[in-house]
Amino acid sequence: MLGHPARMKILQYMIKNTSCIYNDFVLELPLAQSTASKHLSELKAVGLIQGEIFGSKICYCIDRNVFNEIVVALNELRISNFCDNSNCC
């Protein structure tokens, strides 16, 4: 889900711009419109972002609840699952 660099760039852009963003944000990122749309669809499908139609545009924003759940889960993994000695891996 988050492993693709384009999705990370989209999320970083959305975090920096706290207001709703529209498809025209591709002017700010080095992504083609079709590429951005594909990745927005993927992020929306997993519930990380929300999209609401306003006329001919779709307004996208991060679902803060889902985002925070992912951050908590990743932090728990980071804290609990790495070995502490130099003989690991």
C-alpha cells in the first residue's frame, strides 16, 4: 500500500497542505495525471484518504483516524519486533 514512492509523495504533499486538495495538485508533483489518479484510488481503496466530489472535481484529504491507526501500528512494530543484539541478521 505505502511501498510505492508516488504514494509517499502524495501523502507527504497532503500532510503539508492541510486543506482539501484537488486533482490539480499534480502540477506540484512530478506525476502524470493518470499516475496520480491511480495512486489516489489505491490510497482511497484502503481507507487512508477520502475523496468527495464537488462538481467536476474530487476533493481529497487524509482520513486522520486511519492514518493515526497506521502510525500507532508501525510504532508498535518498531518498538517490539527488532532484535537487540548484534548477532541478529
